[in-house]
Amino acid sequence: PTQSPTITPTTTTTSTLTTAPSDIPCNKALWKADITIPDDTQMTPGQEFTKVWEVENAGTCDWDVGYRLIFKNGSFGQNLSPYQFTTLEVKAGDRVQISIKMTAPLTPGVQESHWTMRSSTGEVFSFGQEQNATLYTRIEVVSTPTITPTIR
């Protein structure tokens, strides 16, 4: 008598662990408010002023003292870049007021200064939802008014 071969069914299971990618990047900043110098504030040529923005660390990484504001473009402020804006760690989710002392250009007209952020590892990132969103200040440089003496 011949025996029939015995077939033993095998079941193979594969387990694939999938993790949803985080929607929140490590480095993300959001502009929240202009604390000083609202847009289109009038300045005289060469006038010094301190611009203060409120910014939220909207990423998942804390900002250490190596994070810097980086001048992106505009007609003034490039000599201040890279700018160390904090001496303390800014935790993810925290807000910080960033202040920077600037000088109005000598040229009359509307003048702007745009800034991005750079992490301590060199990653450059923007402010806001758009990829190129910047922190900025926009002022209007006006000539010093001349005083006409009155003759009596």
C-alpha cells in the first residue's frame, strides 16, 4: 500500500507597525503680535527704535540659546544678523517676546526688514503657515519737518 503525502497548511502572518507621521515639525514659529512699532509707523532718518514681536514656538523642539533670527531681505537690519534673541530655553508651545534694536534708514519712504529663524543645528525655518513667511517690520521714513519762523 502506498501512503498519500500529508500536507500541513501553514499560515504566515506579517505584522506591519505603521505610525502616523507627526503633522507638527520640530522647528516651527508663529508670529502672534507686534508689541511695539506697528506697521507704517513714521520715523525720521537714522532714528533708533526697538521692535518687539511676540512669537510662539509652535514646533515640537525646544529652542536653545543657539537659535538666531536671520536677516532675509529688506532695506535695513542686515548688519544685525544673525541675531541672538534669547538667553533662555524656549519650550515647545511657549511664547517669547523678541526685541531687536534697529535704526531707520536715511532714505525717505516705506522701508521693510524681513527675518527668518535658524536653529542651533542650522535649519532655517519661517514664521507662519506659508513656507516663506517672515517676521518683519515696515516703517515709513519721513524727512524732518522744517519749521518756518513767523515774522511779526
